[in-house]
Amino acid sequence: MSDAVSPLASPFPALPQIAGVAPRVARAGYKDWGRCDLTYVELAEGTSVAGVFTRNVCCSSEVELGRQNVALGKARALVVNAGNSNAFTGYRGREAVEQIMAQVAGHLSCAKEQVFVSSTGVIGVPLPKDKARAGIEAAMQAELCTWEDAARTIGTTDTFAKGATATAMIGDVRVTFSAIIKGSGMIAPDMATMLGYVFTDAAVSAAFLQECLSAANRRTFSCITVDSDTSTSDTVLAFATGKAGNAELTGFDSPGADAFAAALEQVCRELSHLVVKDGEGAQKFIAVSVTGAVSDESARKVGLAIANSPLVKTAIAGEDANWGRVVMAVGKAGEPADRDRLSIGFGGIWAARDGQPLADYDEGPVAAHLRGREISIEVDLGLGEGTATVWTCDLTHGYISINADYRS
């Protein structure tokens, strides 16, 4: 993780341990850094799993195998390697993942398909099998670690550890969530984001857990962007150990299902915002709210066009209330829009309404808003009832510096 901390960083929250979840960390030495870089999490027998993965067609073997195995619905372990993404590494990368799965499965006496592996870091370098083997062996013998230890260990260019927690009542049983995530750059998911892991003690069927995670993802992880680049390794996994003792949730007709789904989405939203706040070189957190679109999905696409625009992002970095750049981004989104119905504002102050700049527009309050850390952009298309909010960060010189030196 980077030594320089984002000005938008949040203190790591107090995450409770989850019954049936045992995290440990070790140093495999994937890079020449003096810290742990391998996270190993044992999960109780019977743990349900759900996942969403990158749609990048040059994805890693970890993603390919994870996508296959999550369909089986059960998990016993998670291994996360930091410093090497093992993507674009052909059969050697595949062999490394299969070796990890077999090693852990042998230790736990479970099917190898119940071992999930993620890797993050430099693309194009096969994961060293000897280092992975030794690192896992060390992790298996290590003491249990804190969630903050695990969150720091999965990081790469992250400047702070990221976690979130929530609870929900299912009948008279309280279920708990603890979750960690890493991500800072190469962030523009189309169905997942970076590497994120949610653990809960709730009893939930794999099918319903998948339904809840996919729905939460559409409104959280799939609504953020740092730089418009979708990673080869993006993965979000949710694990439910069933140790809380609630009646198993199998669908939205199960008592307490709505509360469970809401808590899961809350955790996902908090994690997704933390990733944006740690965007490489980020100085400002930006919420883009779009209303009046022909559909919610159309609103999301318009919002992402604005959030991905280098001209919009650099204007915010420069604290320049240049609403013309927002007009440009709306127009290039490829979604229904009408210039003469378009309204644009910053910080709740409209600069233009119905395709015209306001005669009494005072840029002073908007300029003051843009000097803050948290920025809002409002767009009303005036066409329908569709709404969406997406989140991004500004684009600064820091982003260039970090990525120009990424491999060194």
C-alpha cells in the first residue's frame, strides 16, 4: 500500500469477527516489499457463496475458475494474492491457480472447487508457484488476524485499508456483515469492482445470496468509476456461513429477507464509495445525479459518461464550474437527450435550465462548493422518470505519477 494517504481517507471501522470465518495473512514475497501479501480465509463447512466478476475478456484464470465454481454455491476457503494479477499468463497462470486450489483443498479435505482464488497487481507475469505454495503454508500456520490486517494485505496502490459492517434482524436473530475491499485505479466495473469480499453469519441459500448480491452490485459497484478502465481481475464474493442460527433465507418471501438484502446493499455501497475516495491521485469525491431520463439504465449510462469524462474530471480538479463540459458529456453518452430540455447544476445550484443558462446565475456559491472535498453534479434530462447516481473522483497529476511508475 502507498505511504501517501488519500485526503478522502476514512479510518478503518471496527469490524466484528464473523462466526465460521477465520482470516490469516502471510508474506509470499510476490514483490520486493516488506509486508504481507497473501490473505487466507478459512470458512466453515456449509458456507454459501455468490459472486460477480469482470466482463473483461482478457480476464485472469482466477476469474474464469471463480465464475465456474461460484455456480456450485459452496465455499471453504479464500486466497488473495497481492502484487501479481496472474492475468494474461496462459497455462502457467492456470496451473498456479489450480495448485493453490489443490493445496488448500487437501488441507481442508474439501473439493477444490470450494477454494476461491483472487490475484491483483501487475499483468503479464505468471504467479510464482513456489512462492504461492510457501506463502499458503505460512498462512495456514499463522495466528488469526484482524480485518484491518486482511484489508491492508490485499491492497496494491491503495492508500488506506477499506472495510464496512452492518447488521440485520431476521426474526429475532441478529445477523452481522463484515467486508473488505481493495481498489484505487483501473476502476470502471461493468458488473463488479476490484477485489471485494463480504462475510456474514446469516443462513442464506446460494441462489438467494446471488440474487441479492447481483441486485446490490447494479446500484453500487456498477455505478462507480475512477478512470474508465475495467480490470482483468475484478471480483466481488459474498460468503454466508449460516452460524447465526436464523431460519435459512431462500427468497424474498422468507421473513427478514428484505432486511438482509438492504444490509448487504448498504455494505456494498460503503465499500464502493471508499474505492472512489482512494482513486489514484484523487482529491475530490464526486456524485453525479441524473434525473428525467427515459429509464434508470439510461440515466446510469449518462451519469457514467459524465463521470468518465477527463474534461469534466479535470475541471473539478481545477475547481472550475465549467458546465459546458457536462453538456458535452451528456451529448456523447449515446442515450436519449434533448438539448432544449437539459438542466445542469452543481451543489444543488442550477447553472442552466431547459437548455439555457440562467440569467441570474451567480457562480460564486458554485465556486465555493467546488473548493470542497465532496462535489455534486446534478443533471435533469427532462424526458422521463429514470434516475441514477454514479460516483467518481477528480483527475489530477497524481494519477499520472502513480501509473507512470506502477511497475517500478
